[in-house]
Amino acid sequence: MISIRRLEQATPEEREALAEVLIDSVDGGASVGFLPPLSRDAAVEYWRGVLAALGPGLVLWVAEVDGRIDGTVQLAPSLRPNGLHRAEVQKLLVHSRARGQGLASLLLQEIEQYARGAGRTLLVLDTLAGSKAESVYQHFQWQRAGEIPDWARHTDGELHLSHPLI
């Protein structure tokens, strides 16, 4: 059974599960700010920071398969007076063992619904050009908003093009 829920604080077990999803994603080639191999300590520290930052400027959801965290996504609503209509989608991650079950779709639907309810009419994100992640977003009618050359270093060590999406 698959469930999606908002996470406002995490147990030690949930933090470990989040770290495992991040490590699996990075080691699988996801361009999410880290390079492989990602150490467990670095992954746990990343999640410690995310969990400490949760509040009006950062919201976190998890996707669970049979009670096990196998996916996650974050939404960072702008807190600036001129940007209260927008938010940034961050770190949509699905563990390799759970891909193909619709978790990414369910997580995107959840944040889109949340954003609409919060009056956020513009969602933005960036993704590696030509990546599997980009095809997921395009499936949901996200549109390219340009190209940024040399945006991020990929697992091959080279700088790669990124596509901001809206």
C-alpha cells in the first residue's frame, strides 16, 4: 500500500530512511546537489538540516510503500512579499526499489494540491537537461523556462546543462 504524508518532524528511523533514499538516488545518478559516493554521515547531516528548517519556508512530504519511506519531495514557498505567489520544488527522490509504482507522480500531485491551497500559482524547479527526472516533469506538463549552461557537476565530473521548469 502506498501513502503520502507531510512530515513535520522525524523519528530516528525516519531520518535513517530519508538518508537511505538520498544515498540511493545520488548513487543512482540523480543530480540533486551531491556527488557519489554519498556517505551516510553526509546524508544524515543533510536531513538534519532540512528537518530543522521545516516551517513556513520549507515543507516536506514522504511517500511510503507498506510503511517504509521510499520517496520524498520538498516545497520551498517564497517568503518575500513580491514572491508570495511562487514556490520551488526541491529534491523529488524515489528509491530505486520503488520506481515504477507512481510515487513521483503522487508526490508531485500532493505538492501541486498543497501549493494551490496556499495560493502559490507558480511552481519552479531545475533539473538536469535530458535526465529521466526531466521526462517525469514534462509528463506532468511542466514547461522549460530556459537553459542554464554549466549549472551543476554531474556524476561524470563534467558540468552539465540544466533546465529550469515551470
